[in-house]
Amino acid sequence: YVQIEQQQFERADSAVTSLAGYAGGKTPTDGGDFVCYDGGPHDYTTLGHGEVTQVTVKDAAQVAALASDFFASFQGPDGARQRPDPFNMGPPYRSLIGLPGGATSPMYTVFEDANVHKMELRPSTGGSDDDEINVVWVYDSTAFPFWPAEVYHQLHCNSFMNEGMPYAASCAFRPNARPPARPPPLRLASRACARSLT
């Protein structure tokens, strides 16, 4: 979504908000304020999270641009649409959208309108929903918040073009491999996770 922020939202590199992370699952029960790619009780798969991107939007037009791009990334005929990365399978790779209020969010209709191939938008109650073809899980991002991923996951280019990803690799924007600037402290798992590459 970095390219959409830069090109359609006309955001400077320093204003880009796209952040890789995890969402749709449980909060760690040991009091830790982080979720990890791999790492014991904080492992995102153990907690039932999926891999997601968080983007800050200011209006319905920006939501519509992101929704349109999201649904355009799927491939296949109507009724059998799937992600273009067939090697990634299982609940951590399920297709999901997080909105404040889930399917009751005012933004939900924007996603319905962008869903031109009529994929099934299925309400999620959080946790390990199945990874199903033609299904997008819609969860309440207030009840199941976003957890930023480790620094090494942030702003990396698509170096796995053989997976059939529909977008071009763009490695030009990668400011020191750090996530974009954010207001009050960003919870990054990098210092706490076992496999941290800060």
C-alpha cells in the first residue's frame, strides 16, 4: 500500500503510514505488549492472528482506493477468487479486513462496493478462521487490534516475484529499513521477539 499512499494519496515518504503486522487474533495472556513472527506464547500463529497491513486514512475516498486495490489483488474466476501467493496457506494467511465495528462499520459498505467479483465477506469473531478460497474475513479492529510486526518485516520490497504477486517489486522506498514515523510510541516487537533483526 506504500505506492497507493505515495501516488494516490500524494504522501511524502516521511508521511507514509503503511505498517506490516498481525491482527484478528488474541492478546498475549502473559502481559506482554507484543506479537512475534515466531516466538513462543507471542507467536502470531499461536494467537490466531493473520498477516495484515495497517494504513491510516483520512476520508472515504482513501478507504475506497485501498478497498479497490485489495480486491483487485485476488485472481481467478468469480466464485473461486484467491490470493496470488499460493505457497502461503493456512489460517495465518487467510484474507481479512479489520474495521472499527467490523461489518457494522460505516466503512464496510465501501468494501462491499469494491468487491466487484462478489467474494464472500464473512464476519469473524477472531482467532484462527480458516483460509478459504473466495472468502474474506471481516473482523472488528477495536476488539481485535493491530499488532505491529518486527522491524525486519517493515517496508520490504517484493523479492519473491515467482510467487505470482500481481504488483511490481519496488525497493526504492525503504528508509533505512525502519517503519514510518508515528505519533506516540509504536509497539514494535523487535526488541522482545527471539528472531529480531533490528
